[in-house]
Amino acid sequence: MGHLIQKSTGEAEPFNIGKLAMSLERAGAAPDIAWKIAESVAREKMMTSKDIHKATLHASIRHDRKLAIRYNLKQALMDLGPSGYPFEKYMAALMRASGYKASNNQIIDGKCVRHEIDIYLEKPEENIVGIAECKFRNQPGSKIDVKVPLYFDSRFRDVIHTFDKQFGVGKRTYEGWLITNTKFTGDAIAYGKCAGLHLLGWTFPTENSIARLIERHGLIPVTALSSLTFRQKRQLLDRGIVMCTELSNHIDFLRDIGVGRATVMKIQEDIGSLCRHR
Amino acid sequence: MGHLIQKSTGEAEPFNIGKLAMSLERAGAAPDIAWKIAESVAREKMMTSKDIHKATLHASIRHDRKLAIRYNLKQALMDLGPSGYPFEKYMAALMRASGYKASNNQIIDGKCVRHEIDIYLEKPEENIVGIAECKFRNQPGSKIDVKVPLYFDSRFRDVIHTFDKQFGVGKRTYEGWLITNTKFTGDAIAYGKCAGLHLLGWTFPTENSIARLIERHGLIPVTALSSLTFRQKRQLLDRGIVMCTELSNHIDFLRDIGVGRATVMKIQEDIGSLCRHR
């Protein structure tokens, strides 16, 4: 514990060196390295959580570039914007890694109206069919409020009507997933749980959050590659390249958008060490 | 038919003198007066629907101040903003005139979460209990899209669970009202109808729209009084005075906010002729 820092939500909280060290350990740092970095950041007396993030990132890069990339994943997800589509594509890949078949942008006629479904999900061997709605936000601190699971619940019910017709009543287990790169309000979580929806946020639910799924499956977005400029990342997203694994098949794209030879080699190295294995 | 005019949505449509005359007749003008005003407006070759509205208002005032007030009701409703609360209060009064008991800002615990209910409705003699959600917009041309009835439907279902406990299953008919001073998209109407919600908009449903209910019950908002300045209207709203009938009990407020004696008399005359009877 120590001095107060200002969070992106505007709230203040005491600086917690243990929490910072833990987040570095979760990003893959050995405990002694994590504490060393956290202590060096603590000495700088930062005022905002953004400053702390930046300082931690710089200190991490000095120790281990891979660690820095993993520590910076939350920002990398925000950098998938401004449109929500790259995040939907990214989340489909993460759901695939979790054992689902997943496809983006399906149109399904519900009982009442037609719905654009961000991700259509299936787990054939477990007789599971589902839909996922993705809420991408690139404002840190913004939260998904209760209106979102309320409206998604009606959409889910409306689509279930079609699934019942298609598969037969009781033949499948239906899953409705509400996914965001940010947080849910307490009410949104309460409603989601009560309505039987699957809520998935950056740190929710604790053991199976997006942060944990990324750790578990090692799926890194292209926006996490520290050797690329912001503009180059945007150009890759515009060409539909979201995952850094996709990049290994499209190294020529990097040259097209003006990435120099030395940087291409650095990126290939990152892809080799980060994107396939952890 | 005539030249093209630009609507507030950005779309263009041919100027239709018959449509303009009809809207004046609906506001209470005799057919010959309505046509006379519409023809005088047509001669001015307006370019936008806003210009036409303004010119019609001026031409109407020359004929009959009461007509002008009724013609300007849609704008008067927009002037209830910027917050949504005066509109909620106004709609509760309009629902009362339609035979409901109506109270604003009730908190109801649903099955899953607690809800703030804009209007709680009852019709005891018909065993009806309901909730209404108000969507106030002060941008002309903005529409209520399908997400709103989707989320309101879940809220309504969640609250019904509480009503069932309170009144007993099957003892009451439940009504869910979604109310806006603007329009619904086609999808919003399709979902609302299919889900059994009551949708009420400025011109929807045709025979029982807000515009028609105001005509029928003669409930005029204070913002319609042409003798008051924009600032004076805002000051009345801030004091919780929304209906011009409420004003007749609070004529002293008018003096407090600096309305001159001659104007007060003019307003009292308007209240007498417009707000109680048609």
C-alpha cells in the first residue's frame, strides 16, 4: 500500500505494489522479476493508473520483450478498435481455442425480428448451440450496464425460437454469450447470472476471463506486437488480419505496408516465441 | 405536389400542400383556413421541412393563436428537454387522462434486478397493472431502434415476476408501455407487436398516437405557450410545472420569473381557452 492513484474511472485507490507484481506474474514474469519491476515502478510515485501502466511497460521491456507484450494485452485489445469487428473476429478465434466452432456475422430470423449475430457458436459433440454478442469499447473505464444483458436476453429468447424449430425442442443446449473487452456493472452481472447468460469480460469471470483465456491459449492479437507502429497495426486490421498467428502466413503484407527488413525479422521471432506457444 | 424539400432526417420529399393543410386541420383549423394557410406557405418555396414549419406557424399565428399552439405541439414536446423527466411527468398526465392511475419514478424489485420504472400504471376496475418506459429525444428525426423494445421486454418480464407474487398469478392483466416523443424503426414496431408490448409514439399507432391523445384530451404542455420565452419555460420545468393546467394554480410563479402583467393575462386567457377545453 502507499499513496493514492487515480484510476481511469476517476476513482482513487491506494497504490498496491502486491497487485502490480501479481499482474506481472500473471503476464508470465517469475516472482522475483515481478517484484523487482513493481518496486522500480513504486519508486517513481505515479499519480494515475495510466502512468503506472506505462512505467511498468517500460520496466518490463528492459527485462523481457515477451513479458511486456503479455502485460500490455488489455491495451492491445483496445487497439483493435475503433470499429467492433476485429474484436468480434478475435473473440471467435478465442472461442475456437476453447473448443467451439465459431463463425462471425450470421443472420438469424427470430420469432419476431431478424438478428445480426456477432458470433454463432457450436460444440457438436456436446450438443451445444449458441450465439454471442460482442460489446467492444475503446474507452478505458467504460462499463457495460444492465440494459445490455436485458436486451441481449430478449434477442437470445427470440433466436431460441428458431433453434427449437431447426433442431427440435430439447435436442440442443443453448448458450447465450455476452462478451466485452471491458467490465460489467454489478447489475449487469446480477441480471446475466439470473437469466442464465454467459458473461465474459476482461477479468470476468475470474478463472475464465478473457485475460485468463488469452494466457491459457496464447492467442495474441497483432495489436500486441510492439515492433509495429499504430498505423501499421491499423492497416493490418483493415486487411482482416487480427491474430498474430495469421500474420505468419502473410509476411508479404508487412513489406507492403512499409515494415523494414530488420523489423520483419523481429516480428517473425515474436510470432515464433509468443503466438504459437507460451 | 411541388418542389423537393429536405426533411430533418436528411431525406428529400416533394412538398405536399394537401399534407400541410391536413396537419393544420388536425390542429383544429377549419378546412378553408387550413388551405388558405397552406397556400400562403406554398408560395414561399421553402427548402427544408423546418422552414415550412416555421412559416406555417407564423401564418397560423396571424389567423388564430390557439391554432398555432396546437400546430406547434411536436416542437413543444421536444422543448420539454433536455432531461427526460418532464416528458415522463407529461406522459403520466396523458395516461391519467386516458383512464389510468399513473405515478412516476417507482422502484420495483424484479426477479433478477431492481428497476427504476418511469411510470407505474393501474386501471383498477379492469384489473390492469402496467409499467411504462419513456424515451425522450430532443433531436428531430432520431428513431427508437429495436434494442429498446428488446431490453424493455426483459425488464417487463423481470417485473412481471414480482407482480405475479404481489397480485397472484393470473389475477391481473399486465401491460408494458414503451413511449417516445419521436418515432420507432420498423423493426422496433415489429418486435414490440410480436412481444405484446404497447408502443406509443408521436404518430404511432395512427389512431391512438401521442398527437391524437393530446387532441382528444386537450392536455397542453407549458412549453406550448407562445407568450413565454424559452428561458421562462425552462424555469417552469425546473420547478416541476409541466402542464399548462398546473400553471393556473401557480400564476404567482409567472411573476417570480419575471413575466410581465400583460403577458400573464394573455397566458391566463390561453389557459382558459386551450388547456381545459378544446
